[in-house]
Amino acid sequence: MKRAVVIGAGFGGLALAIRLQSAGVDTVVVEARDKPGGRGYYWEKDGFVFDAGPTVITAPEALEELWALSGHRMADDVTLTPVSPFYRLNWPNGTNFDYTNDDGILTAEIAKLDPADIAGYRRFLDYSAGVYREGYEKLGHVAFLDFTSMVKAAPALMKYQAWRSVYAMVSSFVKNEKLREALSFHTLLVGGNPMTTSAIYALIHKLERDGGVWFAMGGTNRLVAGLVRQFERLGGKLVLGDGVEEIETLGERATAVRTKSGARFEADMVASNADIVHSYRDLLKGSRSAQRTAAKLERKRFSPSLFVVHFGIKGTWPGIPHHMILFGPRYKGLLDDIYNHGVVSEDFSLYLHHPTITDPSMAPEGHSTFYALAPVPHMGKAPVDWDTVRPLLEKRILDEVGRRLIPDIHDRIVTKFSYAPPDFTQDLAAHMGSAFSLEPVLTQSAYFRAHNRDDSISNLYFVGAGTHPGAGIPGVVGSAKATAALMLEQENA
């Protein structure tokens, strides 16, 4: 039996490990933190459960497949419940837009903004269905290891005008500015600027419309726990609290993984779910080819970071849905500040997560759990003093939630804490504190992204947000499918 070592117990690492173990490969997952999950970490404070994220679960069939490989059922380990509306979008002037896959409700919501855009939305939906077929169903689970594979995909990319941005493509179908924002903001959930991210990412609309938006009862952490349970059920081994120090190599082969405690795991194959720059620059110091790759990666464009305020408050809030987007007074200008200018702006847009509306058990009785998330520039663009900025931004965000939704929020807070760009670097070794790894622009997608298998070290593989197809749960689970296919091909060779 061949042995594989997977570095990192994020969604991508766990999904890959399950696929390998299901196929008979003896697999060990080594995780630096005290809990599995990667970006799907969680905290328990004062009776409240706080998910770090991600909190939007789509494409549940991609997750169910990880259990079905061995004849098991995800439902035995994880309870997913649908969320409706998917999101309530709110603008500073008080306009609300409930985003859902109920066609009647969605049509009425569009009509509230501008009835003339209903026909344009129908055309956008057809376009989204087309890019979903080409970009997700056909290309989302296969590796791009050479330029020929990119050439083969080119006709479909050209047909759907992949060189245009999501916002530009949406704008060609609908005219109302609020509707344009409503149909383009999704790229922010995978680290992409709607103004520059390839129009292929419009497939997210079709993905949500067909498959819905879901929540794991107990929090995203319960989905992580279910993945771990399935992996260990199959005989896999998870090592926690022991970060990897080095991927040992000999010539063009990875031979073992050595941890900070001194443990050494010999391997026929190694896969990293760790940050892509950290993997190449820090874990592969002994490989000249890896150091060359690290230097190339560091010159690429990276997604922004996030500032997240977690808070538990007194009271329950039936009028606040599970997911809200609180748009600020600017859209393009704010995106320019985050992605181009490196400015931590005084204004912001927020993603508000309210899990206790779906699962009250995530807070003490009569209380609620929330987090408010604001995209901010990564530390390479905005090298600010976060010790100084943190309390100021935390208060401004809570003030805005109070102004728009919970007037006496500060009096109601039982517990709170924030998570800033330096925390992404400290806890996740994220390059410059980026929350989503490489920015998903066309010139950093598919073949132009970090490859699922290294070009020089023949048994070294990558999974997760930094490799194809990219960030988000469907993306990293898709990367696991693509990477597992390559590893099993080698295992059977």
C-alpha cells in the first residue's frame, strides 16, 4: 500500500485525503492548528459558537460524493438545511433585495428595482447556465498541467467572453445599478474583484440557483467534523497541533514530511493544502526549483484580506436573515481602494452572518451569534498598524450594524473579538494575510494558476484555494477531485 501525506486539514486537504483513503492509499493529514478546518476553524466563547468561515455552502452534491465513494451517506454525519433567502442585500438608502432561487420572488424583487430589467435578467441567466456548463461541469474538476490543456479550453472561454469582467458582463444584460451589484458581488466571496474577475465566474449564479445555499446545523465546523469522521472511518490518520517544518526532497522526488515536533512521515506522495507561497518558499527550502517557483508566485496578484468582527448579543432577531450584504455608499470606488490603492477606507461594505436564525443552539437561550465581515487590502498593499486600526475599525463596523439593524447593539454585546489580516498570516501562514490566495483573474486561472502537480517534483501535489480551480468550498473540493485523479494515476502507474 502506498502512503500519502497531506499537509493541512482545510476543506481541500480533507476532501483530498478522503478520496485517497477511499481508493486504498494509506493517508496521513498533518495540521498545525489545534483543530481541523483551516479557514473553517471555529471558537467557543461564553456559550456562543463562532465559525471563522466559510459560511455559505453551495454544491452539496460535491460534498456528498466524498461519502458516496465508500458507500456512506453524508446525512449520517452532517445535517444540511436550506437557507432562504440566500442573501438579503441592503443599501444605505434602505432598499432591500431578497436574493433567492424562487423564480416568482426573484422576479418580483427585480421588478421593484426596474421592471425593464426582467428580460435582461433572463438573458443573463442563460449566459450563466452556459458558463456553468463550460467552466464548472467540464473544467472545474480537471487539472491544467500544460498549455495545451488551456488551448483546448480556449474556444469555450472565447465564446463566453472570459476576458470581460463579471460586472461588465452583468452590465450588458441589466441597467439598474443596484441589480448590477446584486448580480456581481459573488466574486468577492472567492476573493475576486467584480470589476476585474473573469466573466466565467458568473457561473456562481447558476450554481446557487440550481443547487441552493445551505447551512450545516451547528455551524460550518460540523461539516468539518463530518469530513474528519468520514476520513477516520476509512482508516485515515489526522495529526493535529504539529506544523510542518519541511517537505524533504531527493532529486526530483518528495520523500518525507518533517514536523516542528521532530516527527517524520515518509511518503510516496505529498500534497500540500497549506498556503501556496508558504509551501514553496518555506516548506521546500531544500529544492532549487521550488525556490524559483516561489519567486514567481510572489510576483503574482493576491486576493485581499478580511476584517471580521465576531459578536454575541442579547436578544433574538427574527427580522435579520441568515446572510445579509450591507452595501456601502460606494461600489467601484471601494473596490478600487481594496484591490488597487491599498486603502483601508472609512466606508465599507459588509457581509453579515446570523447563524442563530437557523440554529439557535449556537448561542445561549435568548441570545444571538453574528459576524460582520469587511474586505480590506492585504498587508502587501496596506502595511498599516493593525494594533492601532483594529479597535477603530471594529467600532465603526459595529456602529454601522447598529445604525442599520440593531440600534442598541453596544449595550447588548455579551462577547466580541475581531480577526484581522495579521491573524491570517499568523494562524494560516497566508501570504501577506490574503484570505483567498491568488486573485482569480483570467491570467491567474486554470493553467496560469499554481498547478495541481508540481512541474519538477513529480510526486508533489497541491490542493486548495491557490491551485485550480480556486477558492470557495466548491472550488477547493473541486481541486481535491482534480488532484486526487493525478495522484491515483501515479499510484496505479
